[in-house]
Amino acid sequence: MIVQPYFYLALAIILEIIGSSMLKSSAGFTKLIPSIGAVAGIGAAFYFLSLSLQNIPLSMAYAIWSGVGTALTALVGIMIWKENISIYSVVGIIMIIGGVIVLNMKAAPH
């Protein structure tokens, strides 16, 4: 079933975003609960990424995982952490999303 690997990939992306947010909350691993959340989130993200790699080519899965994860993490930083946004940030996020779309337009056979 081809849906399941992409479900695992989506789960890996979500967990990576949660782990990254917990990493920010951990204040350099000085706060216990966010530190545990960071390690657990990022560890679980890699686990589900590895499951997705059973059916999705590495080049495609990693590009989607890192690209979408980067774009969504940037949006979380802007929306939750009130990080500054510039035209360069917006253009960069749009380019990342565009790259993921282009990759999926001509996907390599599994």
C-alpha cells in the first residue's frame, strides 16, 4: 500500500516540528520536560522517516522531509515564537515548497 509510507513521512515531519519546538523550549537542555520532548520528538521523527524509506526513495523522502519540515518549522517560529519575518523568509519558504512540488511532479518509480 503506497499511502502508508507517505503517512509515516507526514508523521515524521510533524514529530520533527514538535521536537524542534521542544528544543527551543528546552533553553539549551536546561529544562527537563522540554528536553525530553525534544529528544523523543526528534527520535520518533527519525523512526517514522526510516519506516517511510521502505517504500519511498531516499532522495525523495529526505527532500520532502527536510523541505516541508524546514518550511513548517519556520512558520511555527514566526507564529508561535514570534520570530521576525522578512521578504527573504517568505521567498525562501515559497521556494522550498515549490521545490517539493517539482520533486513530486516527476517522481521516480518506487
